[in-house]
Amino acid sequence: MDKRWSYLCLLLLCLSFLAGCWDRRELEERASVLAIAIDAGGEDEERYRVTVQIPIPIKIAGSSGQGGGGNSNAVKVMSVTGRTITDATNNLQLRLNQRLFLGHTRVVAISEEIAREGIEDILDGFRREALIRRLLWPIIVRGKASSLLEIKPQLAQIPVVFIMDLVENGRKMGTIPDKTLGDYLNETSNKSMQPFLNYVEATKREVKWIGTAIFHDHKMVGSLTPIQTWSLMQLRNQKRGGDVIMPLAGQEDAYVTLRPRFVDTNLTIQPNKFKGGGLEAVFSCEVQGDIMEYVPGNIRFASPEKFIEAMQKELKQEMEKRARQMIQKLQKHNSDVLKLGLHLRSYHFHDYWVHHDWNKAFKDFPIRVEYTIKLRRLGMEMEQ
Amino acid sequence: MSQFWNAWNKRKDRLRNQTLEQHANKSMDSVKDSPVTSVLEDNIVLIEQQFGKSDDLVVRRFQITTGKDAAVIFLDGMVDRNVISDFVIRSLTTENVTYLSPASNELETTNQLRQIVRNILSGNSVLFIDGSTEVYLINSRGWDRRSVMEPQTESVVRGPRDGFTETLSVNAALIRFRLKDPNLRVKHLIVGQRTQTDVFVMHIDGVAHPPIVEEVIRRIENLNLDAILETGYIEQMIQDHRYSPFPQIQNTERPDKIVANLLEGKVAILVDGTPFVLIAPAVLSQFYQSPEDYYERFYIASLIRFIRVISILIALLLPSLYIAFSSFHPEMIPSRLVIAMAAGRSTVPFPSLVEAMFMEIAIEILREASVRLPGPIGPTIGIVGALVVGEAAVSAGLVSPVMVIIVAVTTIGSFASPSYSAAIAIRMLRFPVMFMAGLFGLYGIMLFIIVMLVHLSSIKSFGVPYLSPISPLNLKGMRDLFLRFPHHLMKLRPSMFRVHDKIRMREDDQS
Amino acid sequence: MKRQDNGTPRYGFTTWQQTCLITSTLIGVGVLTLPRTSSSRLLEAGWMAPLVGSLGAYISIWMIAKLSRRFPGMTFVEYSPLVWASKESPKLGKLLSIPWIFVYLSFIYVATGMVSRIFGEVVVTSVLLNTPLEVIMITMFLLAFFLSLHDVDVVARVNEILFPLIIFPVLFIAIASFQKADWSYLFPLIRVSGKSIFEGAYEAVYSFSGFEIMLIFYAFTQHNSGKEKAGFVGILMTMVVYTLIVVAGITVFGYEELQRLTWPTLELVKTTQVPGLILERLESAFLAVWVAAVFTTVANAYYAVIYGLRQCFNKGMVFQRIASAFLFIPLFFIALIPQNIVEIFQISSYIGIGNLVLNLGVPTIYWIVLFLRGKAGIPKERKADG
């Protein structure tokens, strides 16, 4: 009994000599891939062209006082082709001195071309790979996906960090939807809804968020503009979206800007009053916000109350119009990213869901949007 | 006639020598437990033979007023010479004493040789008077002793400044002075065949659980050591699990801590010659508690206790967590940080396990060296060494900057534990954890923690489970575990020590 | 020199320790797959599976506790002969009870092997990708072996100390992931028929196996402690934890996606984002902490088997230590029998059902026999003497 400890220590010692640390791989021995871009292969190439971005630690400023400065080459961008994604990464491994490490991959950029063909095949590998984060951001890129990795933003040393910050900041401000891989997978698995992903465009130096790409059955079928995306976010996630800049009716160059602060949306399914029979969905969305800008200021109202009243009315119409456009687009592409189908399945299962094929029914399902605008403040300015 | 006497004396000497030589090991047990004779010279010879004619054995002969020869025997340096010259010899030679009562404050008589020898050894002087088998033992102990000073190892900001000294009687007095309870019981034991060390076992009757007290006494009595130089000997010999790295008996230099523990129903073991006093039984939670926790307000006391627990965990786990994260689970480190860390490590030629081991061993060497260095130089060398070596190692690309931070934090964390014996256990265990982390990453760390917890659960200190009050769960006892509840909410003594008088504060006592 | 522990009283298991023992034994690898298995038939209503699946466990633990009350201070191995024959014919009793004891012990033994295999699989597929499965299993066995070296009261204390380490991570994960939850996924409440509720619950039964170790451990309880209460509370806590995890799984993923995830609970951890936490990707940490939960499952069951064997042969502590060192070898090979992950899940679901049958069947038979022999009376409580 007293020798127990010594035996145990001996055993551990033996074990460690036998072992040889299978999984031990130092930080610097891993080629951390921060972003992957997936394009279609060229004419005579294999199906996919995969581009990865690997930071070069020694070049990153702030690391042990050296390096820094020339941030032009703080990352290495490499590109390979392959029949599948895993094939491509294996090909890439042949060109690397260290093992590829996907545990830090934060962005998967997919070109629109590929996305329109369907991305189910691409995501299968990501689904099986244990190291892949569920919280990474798949992003659809207009044009070549690899262009996203080649930008030189200068505001951040590593381009991917710039993109991460862009999305992260947008998420915090409520202007960019936080669509992770996990969300995408959940939504594609779910038979009552369709996924959407962020949609960006990369120029030589910069990257720009240009709305969202909407999907149907893993295939990108269309895109929403930022303004439409904000409507979608208000209806779907109760996120505030971006500022609403509305041209004033009947005037040249006259605009009013509403900054939504708080959004509350209720979805109710009720018997359709107008078309007779069937159900209709009503999104009632209450937006509370401030007036941020009002130009030109030469039109004066009798009193602030009048001003608020008039603005609320006009903004309501504008926002309902925007939402209608968005819904029309969704219905045109038959992509229910609104989670309307889920609502129907959850709360109207027996009376609606079992009798209809949502895949076909969404196109013609009557959807109404009712906005209620509540102006809270006029900014620092008191006069209208 | 005189020839006959000479022959007789010689024969007696020879016989005496024979009996003495039979017990060749001259430890205390070998001293024959026999009565002394009434002949003064015989007795002196007897004693001198016991001590093998040691030169520090002083025999002072004189004549007392009744005309009889007398001798005082003592060991040089261990007695207060004033006591002997002023009170013993002067009173006996000048005053007209019909019955013997040397004017010393403590006086005993005996005729047993063993007791006489023992008294001489412990600094008393012995008075022989010709024609009498009564031998007087005079308490004349008076060697130079250290005065009561502030304890070096357990300093507190608020709290008493006195610490134990090397003198047993002073230590006992320091406790008595704080605990004026007639129920405080002291059991005197003598341990160590050669050192004959005095040991006091203290407990409060009616509070401590008698079987625990008996068990402590039994274990000390059964000790067969020949030397007790420090309480550490007793601690290691009487603890339940001798192979455990965890201390199962607490030691302290602080009398207030001893009194507080006595009041919780524990047993204190005082040993002559060391300022460290043992407390048994001990549980794990005691090792991060400090007496100060009870002197300051409970919010801050609880907070500080939490900080201590965290710092102990840091001291144990931080380097291994670093190894696990950087070698096994880099995906857990935020992306931005991981690039910076990889940059720091890119010049380091070793795996992080070797890097960490290297740095930890270096810091242990520094720490040990700064303890050994003379007084004021020690800390200076420690700081300079750490700064210079750390900075140089980083710029030489031998270790990464993060590692230096980790080692520094770990070292500081291990100092935050109020108990040195627990802190060194943690310091030591850090290395196997690092090793396990180097094998299996976080999984390995957890394996180690589980082994450690199983071991901790299996330990009992004098029948008290080491992890109480967490396991077995005792919600009342938890009030003094991580949090220190206000005093008025801790009306009961901790029940895990099976105290008899359970109530610490009577209901009607509080205002 | 071995110190003799005079005057140090034996601690019986307290009620809380029994509860911890049951809960920590039940919570093991089952949680990792539970959201998937329980929603495979019940779809959105998967959270009902742990509720319904636990019914058998309640009944069974009640009967086991009552058996232990009938024979206080005795393990299943000790009282089996008394059930089957009178005290005068111990040989006959022993002979008749051997099949039951054998079935029970071997069942627990095999189940232990499966648990360690499943845990090995999950570690190897998600965290330590290059480490051989065998190494993970061996380390797990070594831990269980280490526990088997100790006395039985150490088992109780270990479970007690590890209990928070088991409960808090799951609760944390379940509650943290509710931020991402979409409660619509839970509706419609009832879509499937009543019959398939029971069919669906059958998938969750495996996660409620393991409490049969109380056949052994109830013998060491303090006599005045509530055995039934401990059993009920233990299973209730497990049930609540399971239900929370399933609800979290369904509300975060939806039942369709759940069916595609091998280790849904682990994916749940992956999806969980804790604001302000320095670390990302908590699944490695979760699995590391989860070692504690699996350890308590494997080690408790293994201890029960070893202790049962020890009592069968009337041997002492030395036998226990030697046996625990050697019985790992066959267990290791048993655990390696299933070829792939699909087979493992199949076997574990069979084990779940077999377990339910055994746990409900054997105590029932024992009680029937006791009634028929007119010995069903529960003796008056002895005064607690320890």
C-alpha cells in the first residue's frame, strides 16, 4: 500500500517513454490557415481552386520587437486545385513545410459561381472535420473568392483579421447578419427554411459588404441588397439594421435619416381576409429610433409634434415598401429565409403544415408587413 | 584495613564499570534505573562515569553548615550559574540549615539514577549530600534563549507579532497566556532515545475528541527515533500517509493560530528546541487559511481567501495549461493571440514542455539560491537573476516572452499560500502536471487532477477525511471554507473534528 | 509498518454521497449523444425521452433500495444466497444465486468496457486526433484501477468531490447555449403518437444505466440515511440535466440537424460563445472536464464488479487489488470488439435495453421470491453505529 505512489510514478514514466506524444505539435509547427477561398477551377484545371491565407508569425508587428513594418507580406497566400476540397488541401500540404491546421480558420470565402452551382459538396468536408469551427463565417464573394484573401487593407496587418473585424463590428452594430457555418448547416438541414449568407465584393485594396446571398437547396439563387438585408434582419432577428435614409416625397435632394434603436417584431398567422380562405402571415414590426439627419432643413413644420407625426407616417410607408420588395424577391427565388415556414410548422402544424408542401407553397403564401415607427428623439437638435 | 577498603572500592568500581559497559549504547534507556548510594564520592563517580568524563560536566564540592560534604553537579552552559552560587551553595554553606531546602524556586528529590542523569542533561543541577540517598534536583536551567520575536514565515499585517521560540516552556506559556482555560491539558512526553526531547501535547478538555487526542499521544509514544531535532520528525512519522506529498499535519510559528486551532478541537504538539508547533488533525482547507482571515472584516477576508485559492491553482496548473494550449489545443487561444504567441515561439528551438521545464527549473534554482544567500543579498539576487536571465533568454530566442510571464506568475502564485509546507507540495506537483500536459494536453492535466483528487479523498488525518468539509459534505463547515462567514454566523465549531463542546457562541451572548 | 487506525470510526455513506454516487455514475458518455438519440424518433419532442426513459430507473432504484433495507449492511452478493435459500442451507443458496450475480457482474463489466470505448472514440475523433484509441482507454482503465486500490469509502468521497465538476459544465453548456436558442424548434409539442413516445424513450434508456451499482454500494450506507431518497434525487438530477441538454440541443440545432451530428453535445459546446471569456473553442476543455464524468462512470462500475467478485470469493483487499489489475486485460479486448462507431452505438443501445430489463427484472424476481418465502418483512432500523 505504501509503495502505491512509487508504482504509479514508475508506470507513468514508462508510459511516457512508450508514448512519444502523438498529438503534441507546437504552435509554430502548425500552419494556421486563417481563411480559405474556394473558386471554380479554370478551363483545364480540376474542379476547385482553393486559396488559403497563412500568417507569417515572424512578420507580425509586435511580436518580440522584430519584424513589423512591412505588412505587405505578413501573410502568405497559396493556391492549389483539387477534385474535392480535401483533395485540394492535401495537394496544398505537399507544398508546405508544416502541417496545415484548420483550427483557426475563421472565414471561408466561396465564389458566387460555385455558390450558384451548390455548396453542399464543399461543406461536407467541413462538416466531418473536427477542427473546423462551427462559428466560422462562410462568405459569398462576387467574382473570384481568392480576391478576398489578396486585399491589402492596411488597417489590419492580416487581411482576414480585417474581414473578421468587419463582420464582427457589423454584428455588434446590428447592420451585418452574423451568419456562421453552424447557422448555415442548421438551416439547410431544416426542411422548413432556407439559409442565407453574407455577400461581399473585394476590390484590390478593400472589401465591401454588399448584402446577403439567399439560397435554395444549397444553391445560391439570388441576393439581397444591404437595404433589403436590413429589412430582413428586422423581420427575422429583430436586429436594428442600418440607418434608413429616405428621400422626402416631392422634393429634390431632400432626405430624412432614421436610426433604428430598437426593433420588436411579432409574426402572426391569421386567416386571410382579402383573398378568402387560407392563411396569411403578418409581420408587425415596431421600430423605435431617432432622427439623425433632415436635409434640407428649409421645410418647417408647425410644431415638433407635427413633424414627428409626419415623419412617422412617411417612414412607415418607406419601410413597408422596402420589406415588400425584399419579400417579393424571396418569393420570386422561392427561398424562405424568413423562418416563416418554421413558424408555420411549429404553431400551425396540424392545420396547415401537414397539408402543404412548403417548398412550393412559399412562393404564393400571402405575407403582409406592418411597421410601426416610434420616433423617440430628434438627436441633439430640438427644432425640426 | 585501608588496603581492604581500597580493594573493596576497586571491586565496586569494577562492578560498576561492568554494569555500565553492558549497556554499550549509552542512550537514556541504558542508564540503569537504580537507586544511588549514600556515599558522596561513590555517587560522583557514578555520575561521572555516566557522562564518560565529559569536560563540560562540572562537579562543585563544598561543605554545608552541618559539616557534611556536598556536591552540585551540572552541565556547563546549561545552567544559570547565579542560581547555583547564590541560592544553592551560599545558602547551604552560610545558613544554618537543619533540613535541606536550597533556596531555589523548584526543588525535587529523588534517588533514581536515571532521573538524575536526565535532569542533568536537561539543564538542571543535582545536589548530592554525603550520607543521604536523597538527591536534590534543582531547577537551574538558564541557557541563552532567543527572545520572542515576530515569526519569519507567517507574517500578517494585522495580528499579534509574537512567535514561538526554541524554548518549550516559553512556547507553552505563550499559549496559556492567550487561553486562560483550566481545561487546557498538557501531556508531557519525552521522545528520542538520544535527544530526550521534551514534547508537549496540548488539547482542550471537553472540546477535543478524546480518541483523537489519545491517538496522537499513542503515535508519539510509539516513536522509536533516536533524535527529534524538529517537529518535522514527529510530523512525518505520525502522519497517516507517509508517502503522500500533502502535509497532513499543519505547522505554525504563531501562538494565536495554535489557540484558534485548539479551540476548534485540534491537538497541538510542541517540541523543545523548535519554534514550529504542529496541529493535528489537519484538513486541506487549513493550508490556504491565515489567522488574519478572522481578524479582518469578512468581505475582505473571503476575497483574500479566494485569491489564495486561485493563486494556488495558478501555481499548480498555469505552466501545464500553457503547454496544453500551445502544443495541443491552439484552437482554443484566440486567433489574434495565437499569431502573436507563434511569433514569440518561432525562434524557440524546443517544444513548449522543455521550454517550460527549463524555465521552471531555473526559477527553482533561483529561489533556492536566494533562500541560502545571506540576508539582504538574497532578494536582490533573486530579482536581478530573474530579470536578467528572463530578459536574456527571451532576446536570445531560447524562451518565448509568454513563457516568462507564465513562470513569473506561477512563482508569485506559489508564494501566496500562507502555509509553506503546502506551498512546497504544490511547487513539486507542478512538474508531474506539466509532464502529463506534455503527454496528453488538457486530457492529461485532467487525468492528473483526478488521480490527485482520488488520493486526496483517500487521505485521512487522524480519522478526519482530508477534504472535509467538501467531502463528506458539511454545509455548516462550508461557512469557513472558501468564504469566511461573519463571526456571528459561525456559532458552532467545525464538526468535522468531532468536537464535544459544539457551541462557539451562545445565543444569548450576542448583542 | 502499517499504521492501525484505532479509534477512527468508519464513515458510512451519507445520503448526499449516495446521491452523488448515483448521479455521477449515470452521467457519463450518454450525454454526448443524448440529444441525437432522444430526438431520432420523437423529433421536436425529444426532450420527453429522458423524462419517460427515467421511469424504469425510478422503479428499479426503489426496489433495489428496498432490497437493501431488507438486508441492511449487505451487498447483492451477500444477500442473494439468503433470498434463494434459508440460512440453514448456504450451499443451495449460493448455487441458486450464482447465475444472478454472474449475470449482473458481467453485465456491468461489459457496459464499463463500452463506456470507456465510447469515450475513447469521442476523444480520438474530436480532440486528440493522432493519439491511439487504445491509449485513451488504457489511461481511463488506469484511473479506475487506481481507485480500486482504495477502500470503499474513498469511492464515495471521490464521487462527492467530482460531483460539481460533472454537473456544472453540463449546466453551463445548456444554459449558455440558450442564448442561441430558437424556441420554435420545440414545437409542435405533440406530433408523434403515444406509442412512439415510448419507442423514442427507448433510445434514452442507455443513458440511465449504471445505477445498478447501488446493489453493491447501498450496503455501506449509514443506516439512518434515506436510500430511496438518494436514489430518487440522484435519478431526478440526472433527468433534469439530460432534459436540459436535450432541450438545448433541439433549440439550437433543430432535430433535423441533430440527426446528422455524431456528438451533438460536443457540437453544442462548439457553438457556444461565452462573451468575455479569453478562450475560444471550449470543446477541448469540455472533454477534458468530462473525463471526470466518465471516470466516475467507469470507475464506480468497475469497483462494483471487483468488490462483488471479492465478496463472491470471500477475499480481502489484496485480492481486490490484484483482481482489479488483471481484469482490465479482458475488459480492454471486450471494449475493442465493436468495429466502428455505428456498431458501438448499436451495442450501447442494446446494453441500455438489456440493462432496463435486468434492473427491473431481477429485483422484481427477488421480491417475489421473498414474498413467496414469507421473508419480505423489512427489519426495524438499527441505530446508527458508525
